[in-house]
Amino acid sequence: MSQNIENGKLGEHICMVKLIKMGVSCSLAHIDAMDIVVHHEGRMIRVQVKSSTLKYNGKKTKSYQFAVCHTGKKIPLTEAECDVVALVAVDCERVLFLPVGCVKGNVTKRVQPQKFDKLKLEERSWQHCLDRIFLSD
């Protein structure tokens, strides 16, 4: 199997572990652009997982680069496909959750490594997503 596929599988499982440790009810789904389905207060939240490892960005600096699109045609993710995008830094096993609206229109998202060093990153970014989802109702 290719390294990208292996990183993708690792990312999905890292994301699931983080969600479960936070007490979030979730399951692997793999339906269209949804990798994980979360059950929250009687509602289904669709999560698309994107994985990356630290890479040089061409300027002697390193960053994580995520393909925040779906299909081979590089179609940007929207609310039609998912509610949350989980950006997983596979090498440090950290997850940054973003409402899909934060990546709308983009096919890639570059994240600096120090972003994944933040205290309670998973808890805080997940809560931000829930706030955005439920406030938009």
C-alpha cells in the first residue's frame, strides 16, 4: 500500500482515539466524503479526516500540507460533503478540528507545526466546531 493510504488510515484512527478519549460517540463511516460519523445530542456530525506529516515547503521551513478536497478532481469540501474537517498531524498524533467553512474554496491547507503544540488543541478546536454548527441552526 502507498504511504499516503497508510497515513490516511493512521489519521482516521488517531482522530477516532482523540474523539473517544473526549467522550464523543463516533464510528468510522467511509460514505462519500465522510470518514467518521459523530452522534451529538441527537444529531449526526460528518467528519472528513485529512492526514499529513511534516514536510519542507520549499523554503527550508517545515509545515503540514493537507489536501482539503475530495475526489481526484480536487473539488473543495463544502457543507454538502461534511460538517467538520479533522487535520491530523500523523507524526505527533495531534488533531486540529475545523468547521468545513474554514476551508471552503481551498484545495490545500498549510498548517505550521507550532499550531499542533497548543494545549488542549483537540478539545478546544472540537468545541469551536460544535459552537459553529449549533449556532448556525
